[in-house]
Amino acid sequence: RTALVWIVGNRNKFNEVGIVAVNWTEKEVFMDIQRDKPIAGVCYANTHLQRLDEHLFAVGYLARALFEQITKNSEYLSSSFAHTPFIIGVLHDLGKLDPHFQDWIFNYKTPKDLTQQSSAEDGVHIDKKFSFDTHPRHNELSLMQFCFFDDVANKSFNLAMKEMFKHGIYWHHAKPIRKESNFDGVSSIYHIFKKNLADSAKFQQFFDDTSKMIRRVAHLEQEYQGFDSLEQTTLNRLGWQNCTPEQHEQFLYQFKSSDTPVFKSYDINQSGFDEVQSAIKTSAFNNLFRACVVSADRLVSSLTAQELHSAIMDKTLSELVSQTTIDNSTLVSEIQEGLSRFPNNERSQLQQQTAKQLEDSHDIAVLAGPAGSGKTKVALEWAKNKHAQKIFWVCPRVQVCQGIFDELTRDYLSNSRVEIFTGEFKFTNDWQTPTAEQDYFKGDVIVTTIDQLLSA
């Protein structure tokens, strides 16, 4: 009499025959809140009306996935380091629980000129009367929330990692230029925010909502990862509890003189080389974590609310990672072919040994040698051993760029895209082929100067 034609939904939510829906929920279901207008009581991350808990979880998940894909370092991936981009991603937009921001989202009207929307996104311009000269931005509030709830005695993450959390949370947006520097301390952010709310109940509710939001994201992590309990989640390691009056006192005591994180903190004139080297390594990790979080944030924010929800429910967030990573190139095989043209004599064997020493170095490796000793060849051997997908060849002067470009295209990489990019020279593979503007920095090997690299 009847036949099953099709079902809309996840087949795992139906019985073994695929007919009867066997899952149930007391939560507000997604279809009920996805409308053109926001729903009172729901916290949103942006004008796409992405739910804040889903946005936070997705950014954290993708930031960790990007970190794993980029590093491919078992030493880091097997340690607590792997959790750092996830924690930063989950906490980066907590400050959007700010009642001012949620009111702006609730009353937001899409501008007639859609080009204006990007400037208004993230509540940078909540309304004409509003100014971030006198109100904390959401990244500043997120930093304050982390400091407020974090227990210094919590040994799940050491102090160095917690400093990285703070750095990534605070610097996932550029520091705003203000007329007066009233927001350079964590306690300053706290006091200004409290004054601006002018309502003790709203102020307390902000902290209550923070701990509730973390629990909601933890539930998403549990369901997405298939954990049996919340105790297995990464967020459980934060150990955040409900807000108490004692926490306010403890926070104001601990962070009374605490400054916001500086972007970089080393001075070669005041420290020994070991201290400078350690600070550079910390800064490099901060850069990497921030890059992963910012990339993940842009990826997630480009989705509609429905697309984001579906990606979480269907557990397909990892598919988004491929959109931001470089496709596997043939550079390694091209290098191998170029190197095979040289005879396997004693000179070549010594160069291979040198490349292996460079590969095994855990510090900054320096290759020194006179002109004609084969530094270019050794560098390519090293890049091959490291499975390089792309090479930026940074030279001190334009004349050196020209020489390296000639050498690479003539002797080594005749079948790869070798690009020279300086102020006056922008060519690919030879001096007769100018690089189109849309193809800048897209070569397999880019020969450039430090000034051009930084300005790009």
C-alpha cells in the first residue's frame, strides 16, 4: 500500500529501518529560530544570526584542525599545545555577550548599500552615538572574561599556555586607536564595562551568561566528538564554575595591575640572546595560533546560520579546512628532478649531508659558505627533505633576488612557477613573462625582499 520514498534528516536519528524518528529533544529546535529576525533571548555572534555557541565551537574546532594540518609535528600534536587554538577559538568572541552588542544585533537593519555591511560587522559601529573610545570591544571583554574565570591554581594548563590564550583572545582583532589609553589594564576594562552598563543586575548576568555559554559549547563538543560525558571534553579542563561574589574580589585583587597582552615583547638591547630567542619562539607560536583562529573565524563567519548549524549537526566542519590550505603542489618532485641533473660525486654527497644537518636542527639553522659552494643546491635539498609545498626566498637586496631567480629558473626548477617579486621586477619563470597582478605571490617559489614580504 505504501512505500518509503525519501526522508529529510540524518539517518542516524531514525530507527534501523530508517522510518521512525527515534530522537527527541526539549531544546528549542533550530528550525524554530532560523528566521529573518533574531529571537529574544538567543545570543548571536554576527548579523548572519549565527548562534554564538555554535560560532564559538566551530571556530575552535577549525582553528585546531588548521593547526594540526599546518604543523604536522607529533611533539606538539601529542601535547597540550594542540588544545591551544581550540581554547582560543572558543573564547575569542565571548565578549559578544555584551548586552550592548546583543541589542545592536537585535535591532540591526541590513543597509541599503550592502558595501557598508562589512564596516558595521562585529559591532564596530553599533550606532551613531556609540563609541569604542569609551566602551570595551568584544575582544577586550573576552580577555577580561577569561581572566575573571581562570583559576591561577588550575594546573590543567600551565601559566605559559594561559598567556598564549590571553594573547590570542586579545589580538584576534587589531588594537583600536583611542584618544586616551584607558583600556590598557584588565581591571580597567572591568570597571569601565561595569560603569557603562549602569545596572548591577545586567553586570552580574553578563558573568552568569559567560559560564552558561561555556557549558553550552562544551555540550556541543561532547556531542560532536561523541564523548560519553562532559568530563572528557577539552573545555572541562578550564574548570569554570558559576560566578560568585568572591570571584569579583579575587579578580580585582589578582589583576589590579595586570596589563593587556603586548603584541611582541623582546628587546635585543636589554636581554641576552637566549632570552631573545625564547621570546621570538613564543611570539612565533602566538602568530601561528592567531593565524589559525583568524582564518577559522573568517571561514565560519562566511557561512549562513543554516549552513553552520548543518555543518555541526552533520559533523562536516573538517571539510571546510580544505578551503584555506594550500593544495598539494608538485614542488618536491620538481626539486628532485632538478637535483638529479647533478652528478652524484663527493661534492653532492657532502651537500646532502649538510642539508640533513639543517633538517635535524631544532633551532634556527644557519647555512654559511662562500660564493660557488652550492648554498642554493643545499637549500633546495633541505626544502625537499622538509616536503615544502611553497618557498619564500627572502634576499637582502634586489640584485641578489635577480641572481637567485636566474639560477633557479636556469639550473634547477625549469618546470615550476618561479616568481621574482621586488619593487620593480615582477616576473614568472623568465624575464619576458610579467606576473599578472592577480597572480602575485602565487608561485611555487617566490624570490623577494623582506620589505616586499612584510608589506604584502
